[in-house]
Amino acid sequence: ETADSFIEREVFLRKGKYTNVYVVTSDGAEQNQILGSGGLRIPARELQNMIRMAKEEERLQYAHEHRRDQFSLRRNEVGGLLSPEVAEKLEKLRRGH
């Protein structure tokens, strides 16, 4: 059994169980067979782009959440909200002066 015939059979068998069956291939003839079997095809280059975009989206999401966490921590620090005079008075109290 060839890889192509295995893929075609699996697409046909799984099409009834799953809503969409995707096959990644850049082989034009295989793409036509997959489409004829009711499957959906994704060219290899398109999959690479999808993975690259997902990684970038994940990186941006992480950076956004991390920045938000840092902002909320800074915002909750009392020292950053005090005037220098009040901070100095509190420091003197802390040291027992």
C-alpha cells in the first residue's frame, strides 16, 4: 500500500466521523484526490505560515499579559505613589527616628 492510498482511505473513513479532515501535502495530484474524497487540503507552505503566525500570536499574547502583570504590580506599590517628603518621613519612622 502506498502512502497516497493510505491517506485517501483514511480521509474517506474519517470524513463521516469528523466534520473536517485536513491533509497537508504540496503534491497537486494528491490534493485533487483528497478534495475528491471529501477532505480538505493544506499546502505545506501554508501550514508553515499558520504555525509561524500562531507562534507570533502566542508571543504577543504572552508579552501583553506579562506587561499587564508588571503594570498592576507597579500600580499597587505604595512607594511609587508617595511624594519624596512623605517617603522620607515614613523611612524615618521605620528606622525609629
